[in-house]
Amino acid sequence: MTEQLIEVAHLKKNFGKHEVLKDINLTVDKGEVLTIIGASGSGKSTLLRNINLLERPTSGDIRFHGKSILQPHFDIPKYRAEVGMVFQQFNLFSNLNVLDNCVVGQTTVLKRDKAEAEEIAKKQLAKVGMGPYIQAKPAQLSGGQQQRVAIARAVCMDPEALLFDEPTSALDPEMVDEVLDTMKQLAKTGLTMIVVTHEMAFAHDVSDQVVFMKDGVLAEKGTPDQIFNHPQEAATQHFLKRYTQR
Amino acid sequence: MRKKRVWASLVLALFLFIFAFALPQNTTNTSAAAKTAAEYDKDKTFRVGMEAGYAPFNWTQSSSSNGAVKIQGSSEYANGYDVQMAKKIAKALGKKLVIVKTDWNGLPPALTSGKIDAIIAGMSPTPARRKQIDFTNTYYKSKLCIVVRRNGKYANATSIQDFKGAKLTAQQNTFHYQAIKQIKGVKKQPAMNNFAAMRTSLQSGVIDGYVSEVPEGITAQNAQSDLKMIKFKNGKGFKTSPDDVDIAIGIRKGDPDKAKMNAALAKVSNKQRDKLMNWAVEKQPKTSSTKNWFQQIWDQYGNMILKGTGLTLWISLFGTVVGFLIGLLIGIVRTTPMPDSRGRRGVLHLIDWLLAVYIEIIRGTPMIVQAAVFYYGLAQAFGINMNRTVAALIIVSFNTGAYMAEIIRSGIISVNSGQFEAASALGMTHFQLMRKVVLPQAIRNSIPTITNEFIVNIKDTSVLSVISVSELFFQGETVAGQTFQFFHTYLIISVIYLVLTFSISRILAWVERRLDGPTNYDVMANPSTLATVDDSTAENMNTPTHDVHNTKEDQHD
């Protein structure tokens, strides 16, 4: 009984004359973890940002629960509250402390009352191991800690899906694991996740579906086993070789 | 008399130019003014404008002694040659005399805009002024003199030609300065801005004398015992034109009372005039020599100066706060992303354009001009008679608003784009993300510049003296004009300005620190558990809830 949550159809995105995405087709089922891998500049992040409408697609369609999110009077803020995003640079609100970072979205967008929002925020912060730091300002935290707060902030909104845009790429190597572990915990809860990453082990272990992007197209997609152990395309093989040889 | 400050004519020219579009001809001007004048005729008052700070012609005093007249809207009194003359005229007109204290540059516009009925302020009927306003016959004839050091080389001069080789100067933009070239072989020095500067230069020996007029000369030698005024007998002195040395009452063109005023002036003989001037010189505020200079000034004018300080602080505070709100609003509007709908986009473009025009006009013109155009212009064009302080608050607010708009806009632009993205990714609308995330950061980043703006406002309110707002500088001008202790008065005024600006920069620096929060790294809810929890966080990543229990237990202990 799989239900299609997000559907990308014939998506194209140009920046000026430069074609970044060329005819992308993709479906993500509810509860599924999709990993997007590929070289830098292949369009992975742009695809993710289009799904969240941080970029406006040039043509094609994106459907959420079967409804196009590109129609004229679509409620974009509501959609964004349902599809959260975690950024490479964390982007914690630097004027707010850790707790308020997780509360502000709930109170302004979901109109939860402050006490309830704080309770939820504390619970989620505890889950990512940031419970003791609720009074800290983002600048006082390490990158790994900030990213865990950013994940908690997104989860507090009770999203149906979470988009991760290279969540560990800006981290020092010793902090990568704490963030990946947090994401693994989340995957176990049945949350729908689309993850752009260079962490091949994570992609292999956690994903239900892996897609390999090259030059703005989906060069290959399949299960982790298919992609990592039996890649069909030469480009995929070439790309993975560089990672596994390291 | 004084032709100083080209400013007056510049300001006047500018707003006449602007309002020439609204009002094609002077006829409309005078009819608007005449209307307001007619209204006041019903009140049977004769409103006379003067600086009340140009002794012995006119000065401000705190009591009604010696026949002083109360200054409109103030607890102080005006007296002097001009005031006594004004009393005679008012009596002849059968009206009640009202003294309106007005800055020198503000006198002609105040008259043409109908805020006063006459200028009796030691003003000479120069041809330039005659283009704007009319004058009665002369009510005092002045004479040029030279002020020298009492023990100096020129103390016994009797003719202007005795000053061969002397270093002389006079006030800028006055006929005094032009007259120096009548002396053969004189060493003409650059003109100076005010009498305080000339007296100080004279006392210190930088110059050998300065050209002035008899009343000022008498005052100078009375106020400073080391100075001496030299008068010249007919034929030995300067040749002057009546335009310069005559002093007349300025009135609106076509004033029906002109004949009555001239008749009243004719009754005062030359002898009576000289007598009245001597009386004025004698009665003008003096400095007793028993106390030190600070006490002298403070005892007599401390209240005035404090009131001025209060008003300066109030205007600049109000202006900064309201200007900040205006700037905030404009900053938000101007950084709004373009909407998708074409109609809305058009509206936003239009608003954006209008705001840009507002900012450019306000930033591109001096506040002193804005004040004159706004205050006198409104009165002249539409007969709106606004309270000076209200006008000042409006001007400073709008002026500050234009600068604040750009300050806030740059503050918003400087906020990392990731902050915008993260907030919109949470589902916040533009307004929500602005309020909760971007503006707090933008404002925090702007505080140093806002502090700057506040400090600039404190100092720049001094230009409001052009519309006679009795702020600190205006009060200082008055006090200095009366005590003739320019240096000392302005020293006190500058110390007050410094105290104000320094306090404000300290207060806002404190606000800045408060907003930043503590700088130490005790980021945990309970600092004593820092080490333990850090360890447990690292060890128990797979079961992250564990460390929370830890903290709770620790806190219970």
C-alpha cells in the first residue's frame, strides 16, 4: 500500500541560458528514503531547492499528494511547513537561541501556543542530543551541534517529508557521524526523506531508493544494492570508483 | 545695518522658487498673507518680530523690569531700543504689542507669510530687502566706528586715515567690511564671522581693530575694559550710504498702517533717539565682575540653557525614534520580493519609486532648507500656521526617516540569504520571516549607524534655529548675543552637546551588548554538568535521549 507523496514530472530549470535540470522524472513514496548522489554541479541541490520552491521551475510539474504545487493560488507557506528542509550551512536563526529556533516556526506558522511549542521543541532537541543546550546561541555551538538543532527545528513542524541538502558537507569529519546518526534515527520513524549527500555508506545503509545525477539528468536510479553493487551506467561506475577507492 | 548671511536670501530664494509654481505671482502671496493679517487685526495686536538677542537694539531678559515686554509663548521678556520703539508704534496704532522672538534669517519669511506684522530688529532697508518687503522711514541712524585695544597704538586715532598700516577686519557680508577700503594703506584682513571672533582676535593682537557700528562699539568697550571704541567727526570718518546705516521698520508691501507708523516715528526727534539708544546701552544685560564667568552666565541664563537642552534632547529623541519607524517601514517595503501578479508588481514598483524620490529629496537637500521651506512655505502658500516645535518634530522625523530607510535596507541586505531561506522553508510568509528573523538581525547590525544618526540629530537640531525653535543652539545664540561672551557661552553649549552625545553613544553601546547576550560559553542549562553531559552526548549518540535524563538527575541532586 505505497502512496505517492512527491512526484516530479519533466522538470526543467534554467539559470539564464544555462540548463541546470533537464527533464527530471521522479516519484517518492510516503515513508521512503531517497538519496541523490552525483558530482558537484550535477544539479542535485537545484533539484531539492525546486521541490521546496526556493527556486521556481522553468517548466514541468511537481505534485504533492497528487496536486501540482505550481498552480497559481497554491498555498506555498503551508506546503513548506509540510515539506521541511535542512541546509548544508545549517542556517540557524542567529538572533535566536536553540530553543527559540525550534519554537518560532511552530508559533508563527502552525499557530501553536508557546508552551506547547516549547514542550515539543524540548522533546525533539532531546532526541537529537541537544537538550542541555537550549539556551545557547547558534554561534556558540559546533557545526555538528548546529546541524542537529537544524534537524530538530525541521522535525518540530511535524513535516510529512524532509529535504536534506548535503547536511554533512560543511562539517569537520569527526562531526559527520553525529549528524548521520540523527538522520538514521529519523529514517526509522518512517519519515519521508530526500537526501542529497556525498556519504555513500549512509546512502547504502539507509536509502530505499538511490538516484545518480549527472549534468542535470537522472543517469541511473535503483535500490542501494543495484546502484552501489551493480551499477549499469559507465558514468555511475566511474563516479562510485572515486569514492570507494578513497 | 547688517547684511550678514547670504543664507537668508538663499533660503528665501529657494522657497520662493518652489512656491512660485504653486502660486504664480506675488499678488496671491500678499493676499494670503493679508488674510492672516486681517484675522489678527481683529485681535487688535501688533506682532513684532525680532531676535531679542542683538543688544542694545533688542535683548531677552528674565523679568519685566525697565519696561520690558513679554515674549510670545515664553516666560521671558524682551527689551531694548527696538522694543521701546515698537511700544510707541503700537500705541500710535491703537494696538497691543506682541513680541515674537524670531531668528534673524527667519524674519523676512515670517513677515511675508503673515506670522508677524513688522520687523523691528535693527534692520537696514537695503535694495535687496526692498524687493521682498517694504520699509517705513528711518527710526535710528547708525554710524561706523572702529574698535581698538585701549592701550594699543591706534587708541588715540581721530581720523580713519590714521589707520594706515593697521590690520583691520569686519564682519563677513556686511558693508562694514566694504568700508575698510576707504582707508589708504590699510592692511585689510580676511572678514570674520561674528563679533566674538573679532574681539578675541583684537585682544590677542592678531588684528589692530575692527570696523563696527556705534551701539556695538559702546557695548564692546563696556563689556571688555581693554577695548576702546573710536568715533569719528564728520569728514574724518567713513562715507556711508543711507541704505546701510539707516534702520527702519520692515513691513509687508501695501500695509495700510505705513502712514500711521511714519507719523509716529516723526514724533521721535533725533535727540530723543540718541537718548533712547544711550538708555538701551546702559540698561542692556551686563556682566557683574564679582563672580566667575561661568557663574555669571549660569545664574542669569542657566534656566534658558537647560530648557534649550531639554528641547534639543526631545526633538532629537522623537525624531530618531519616529525616523527609525519610518525607516523600518520603508526598509521592509523596499526589500519586499516582487510578487507574481502583474498588478501588484506595478503597485509595488510605484511605491518603491515614490519612496526613492522621498529619500533622494530629503537626503539631497540641507535640513536647514527643508525647515525653512516646510515652516514658512506652508504658511505662505496655504496660510497654515504651525507650532514651531511641532514643525521641528515633523522635519527632523522625516529627515531622519530618509537616512534610516537606507540604514535599515542595508541592514536587511547584509543578513545572510540562508536566514531568509531557512525561514521560508519553515513556511513563514515574507512578513513573518522579516519580523521574527531578519529584522532583529538587521536592526542589531544597524545599531552603530543608528547611534550615529541619533548623535547627528542632537547636533543638527541646531539648524532649526532658522525657524526659531528655542533649542540649545538658539538659546546659546541668544545668551551670547546678550552677554557678548561668545566664547564662554558657546563653550558651555558645546560641553552640553558633548555630554548629550557621549551619554547617548554609551547608552546605545550598552543596549548593543545586552542584545548580544553573554559572551562566555556557559551554553548549557546547568553549567556544572557540562563535562558529564558532553561525554554522554558523544558516547550515546544512538540513544540521544539518555543525556537529558542525566541532566535532570544532576539538577535534582
